[in-house]
Amino acid sequence: MDIPHMYIFDLNNIALTVVFSIISSILAVEFSRQIKRISEKKKSKIALYSVVLAFTFWLTHLFVIISAGVPFSTSNYYLYFLIFFGICAIGSFAALSLAQREIANTSQYIFTSILIAASILIADFTAFYIIFKNAITIQPIFAALSVFMVLVTSFLLLRFLMQITNEDIYEFVKKYKYIGSVLGGIALAGIPYIILTSMMTVVEGEGPHSALAPFIFMAAANLLFMLVPDLFGEKLIMKNVQSHLSLFSHNPDSVFRVDLQGYILSVNKEAVEMTGYMANELAGLHFIDLIGGNEEEQKIRKYFRKVLRGETKLIETTLKRADSTYAEVRITAVRIIVKNTTVGVFGIVRDITEQKKADKMIEYLAYHDELTNLPNRRNLEKVMAELFIKDEAFSLIYLDFDRFKRINDTFGHSFGDKILMQIGKKLAEVVPEECLVARIGGDEFAILVAEGNKPDQIANKVVRAFQSPLFAEGMEFLITASIGISKYPEDTDNLELLLKYADMAMYKAKENGANHFQFFDQSMVDQNLNKFELENDLRNAINSDALTVFYQPKYNATTNEITGAEALARWKHPRHGMIPPGVFIPIAEEANLIVPLERLIIRQVFSQLVTWKEQGFDVPRTSINISIIHFYQEDFVKFMQLALKEYDLYGELIEIEVTESIMIKKEDSINAQLQSLREIGIEVSIDDFGTGYSSLSYLSKLSVDRLKIDQSFISHSQENREIISTIVSMATNLKLKVIAEGVETESQIDLLKSLGCQEVQGYFYSPPLPSNEYETMMNRKLQET
């Protein structure tokens, strides 16, 4: 039987082989980088990409088979396809998986390359043997040369694939991906040709050098491909060196490079500027030479040992400059590792001297009064807590200066501040150094009297000191003090109560006359206990939503129709029964509970309005009392807007009642808030009008809708007829509505109607009612209409 011979490979098919091989190479690189970026389902992605690569390798080899011009049996082709496709898929899976790893050593790199080469050789030799079984004649020399060249190609391919897959500076070397992919594809394209040449004989008429052509092609392709990773690696080294030098030289902090013994090898320019030494003076110094003090030296040595063990921590210490001054510094130290071996340490040093000064200033401001520079309440409580821990006895003197508010009101707060500074200065002069003088707030001061000093003697000194006048801006003022004294632990071992007891004693002294001091005694607690008890109970009642709302209807005096209602807070105490608003509202204001109390009432009213609307009532406008303190909260308007939205209510259902005091405090700011409320439909009413700061100029500027004539005028309506008439006339001229409260008799109704006041509120029509009774009243009116 004639054995088929291989002729010169067809150039057109060789070109197609190279094109598809380059495509396979580019796909392998892209697939490898995509796998690197994903974190989930990596194996399924590798498997999918391996199948795609195996298909492109099969296409490449299809053109190799055709270009050889050797007849083959199609009966073997299916077996060839399955075996070749399977081996290529397995080899691609292994190559893509291994490319994701960092090769730790040379032996691992060699083993992986041999594994890839073996996959290629087994796939090609097996495939060609199956397809060209009758034409196989192994050429030993060419076969050995083929094995060697495939090994070389595998080494180059793996090196390139790993570099392009694992380098984080990919954008910097992107162009090398395309050059390497093309040259790698060309090298891959030559492999099946040299293997096929080593398995067959070439037709003799084609010349003795015909069989060498594929090997020369492979050698040239590998030679060029070898240069890419080298150039790539060189670029990476240059980039890393430049990055290192940039990090070192242009770091805004001082950087010191030291060896394993702690001797300085090099520094950047910031280190030179910070230390005051020249760079050559620092080189060779031990870093301990720059640290001041034996304790700091031991701390830094311990820190350095931890860094060499791999711990990276911050440490703060002092650094000695060339001029013998010291800088507060923060050091971050990291090991320098080359080929898994620690060769030194980088110390990044930041000068935090100014930051430390700023921290000390912040701490000072946190514990001192900005106006008088005396310790503040926080400082006082801190010192009291320290003495409490030490279980040392002490006394607390609480001072309040009489009639100081009159100075503020007459001359202004700026002038009052100057008087407070004089007071603080005089107290510091009178009180012994071992005692603490603190400004609590406003015109209230405290003196913490350490053990060994007598508080009554210090109080007497203070009283005598303020018998002499204070001077400010050419004027003299005689200021007297009311002084209260409590003792720890004699009076109480509770520090918060100790402050309250001193405060009680101070108020008792104020009752007994100016320039006087009073020791605390238990009888003061008995007098104030009810107030403190109610304050605590009120806080709990607010937190537990235990207050209720009563509604006092408002009427049109002519038609006797309900025009609205005023929502009034009511508190039923579990032991004392109903507590009058005149008792618990002032307590709420004094204890900073008025805002949460009013917001509780607002929510209860809104919830009740929603219930009535759902029951089909045509609910008239309901007014809610709002204290001026609420307007000092930045979120008041926003709270009202959000509450209306939450309960799906319109502002037209709500009216707020404010007192006249709102007319002269932060006029612009409060007026802006009132206007914002009116813009969403909420009406504004001035409550108790005529009793406070009534002023036409204020009233004309303020965004209000209604004036509410105070009940004190209504109770003596005949005597106050002219006042009532003036208020109604003024409201009419300003296009404001007017309502009278506290109406109790028919004669009052007749007078108000005759003066033009149609809307009224009072016991003549109805007292404040629980919500269910007010609901019954509305229901009756609804049925009548």
C-alpha cells in the first residue's frame, strides 16, 4: 500500500490558521482578565470560556489538516473531533485557572508550563494520529525538536498570560496585550505544523529544506514573543520604581527608611525640614537618637520590634529637632519586604504639634466658660466626680446675683457680659486657690470648697467683697449675691441632688434678703419635694403618652353655631387626680419639657381629627397653644408639615395660639416661621391679647390672622368697654379676625356683639370637654342642620 506523503503547506490555509490562532490568543487573554474581576461563579465561567477556546483551537487545526494536502478518512474524523475538543477544553480550563494565581516559585512555574505543553502535545499527536493514521511516519529528530519548541512556547505563553492577568496597572500596559496576543497567536499557529511535520515525510521533490520551514517559522515567532514579556516586565519595574520614588519623595509627611537595626538609610525632604538636620546628617543616625526621654525611647524600641514582627500600628511620641526643640509626632511604620524577606522599615512621621495644641484648646473650651475663662459646669461636675471616687468630703456654694436681669434689660447683654467678667475676676481673687470657682450659666456661679476650708468663711468673704461696687465703662454698680451651701456627704451622696440642694438653699437666701448665705437643711426639700416629684411624674407622663386633650368649643354669638374649638392639655395624676394646667405647664417650661409636651398634644389632636373625619363629621378649625420656646426649635415648621402629611390632614383644620411675648423676641426669625405656617393653611392667633406687649408697630409686621381678647378684660367687660372696643377696631383696621375668651354671662355676649366681636369662647356656652363629649356636641349640631 502506498503511504501518502505531505507536500508543502498551502499558504492560504496557513494564513487562516494564523488568523484564528491570534483570535484564540486574544480571547484567552480577555477571558482570563474577566475571570480575574469577578468574585462569584468563577468555575462556571472558566468552564464556559474553555469550551469557546477549544472550539477556536479546533477551527485552527481544521485549516492545518486541509493545508497539509494529505488524504484522510472521514470515518475517523468524529473520533478525532471528540478527543481533540475534549483535551483542548481540559487544557484551556487548566491554563485559565492557573493564570489567576500568583506563581510563588520557579519550580511551580516550570511544572505549570510543562503541564500546558503536555496538554498541547497530547492533543496534537493524538488528533493527527487518528486523522492521518495511514500516513504517520515519526521523524525522531523533528519530534524531539517539536517537543522542545512546544515547551518553550508554553513557558512564554504562561508568563505573558499571568502578567497581563494579574498586574493592577493594566491600563498602563494595555498596548502590550495586543502585541503579545498577536505574537502569541502566531507562535501557537506554528505548533500543529511542526508536530505534523515530525509525524510525516515530505515529498522529495519539494527540496531538502521544505521540512525545516515550520520550525524556522516557530523559532522566529517565539523569539519575537519572548521580547514582549521582557519589555512588559521592564516597564512594570520602571513604573514600580517611579511609584516608590514618588511615594517616598513627594509624600506630604516625613518618611524615614531604616535598616533592621534601626539605623536611618535615607529620608525625604519633608523629614529634613521637620528635623532641621541635613539629609546626610540623618543618614547613619539611629532613629532612637531623634526621640527624647528614656520612657519614650523604651516605648519606641518596643514599637519597632512589633513592626518587625508584622504589626502595623500608629504611635505618638516626641521628636527632637536639631535646634533642641521638640515636635509632637505620629508615626506609622511598615516593613520593607523583598522576596518574602524583611529588609527594613519605612517610618512615616507626621508633625501633629499644631493639632495637639488645637486639641488642648478644644479641651480647654469644653471645660471652661468662654466669657470669664472660669471652669464651667462640666468642669465642676468632673471635679465633683473625682472627689466622689476618692470619697473626699467637700462643700458646694451656689451663687446668684440679685437684680442682674435689670442690668441686662437696661444696658443690653453686651454690657452685662462685662459685668459678669468683673464678677468672675473678683470671685477668683477672693476664693482660695485650692477651691474651684465655676460659672454655671447666666449670672449663676458655683464654688467647690475643698476639705480643710470652711464654706461659711468663704461665703462671708464673697458677701463682703460685693459690698464694694463694680466698675464698667465709667459707671459703678453695686451687685449683691444670694448664696446657698450644701455639703457632701453630709447632706447627700448624690452629686446631682447636691447641686439641687445648693440651688434650693440659694433661693431660700434670696427670700431672706440680698447679700446673704444660707446652708441647706431638709425642710427645704419638704417645701420643694412636690415640685420635683411632679416634674419627674410629668416627664414620665409625656414619655408614656398619659396626657389627654380636652376641647373647649368656640361659637358664633349671633348664630350660636360652633366655629371651632381650643385643644387644652389635661393631666390626671395617678395619686393627685387632675393637675391644673397652671401648675404643670410652668413646671414643663422650667424643666425643658414644654416642647415634647406640646408635640404630644399636637399628635393627639391630629389623630382625633382623623377619627372624626372618618366618622363623617365636618370638623371645624381646632386651635392648639404653642409656647414661644417652640419657635426656638429649628425644626418646628418642618415638624408641623410632616405631621400634617403623616395624618393626611390639611392645614386649614389647624390654628395655633401664641402669646404676645412672641412679638418682640427674634421678630424676623419668628415672623418667617409664622408666615411659613400660614402658607400651608394654618391660622395664627395672638392669645391673651392686651395684657403684654401690645404694640401696633409689632402687630402690623407680624403674620397673624386673629386676636384673642384676654378674659381679664371680659370678666369686667363694662369697665373695660373702651379697651375691648379699641382692640376690635384695631383688628378690623388690620383686617384681622377677633375672638373673646372667658365669656360667662349673657350681658357679656350682648356687649361683645354690640362692639362687633362675633366669635366667643367660655363657660357661657361650654367648659372644656373630653373628646367624646365634644364629639356628641358636634353630632347634635350636625343632626340639627
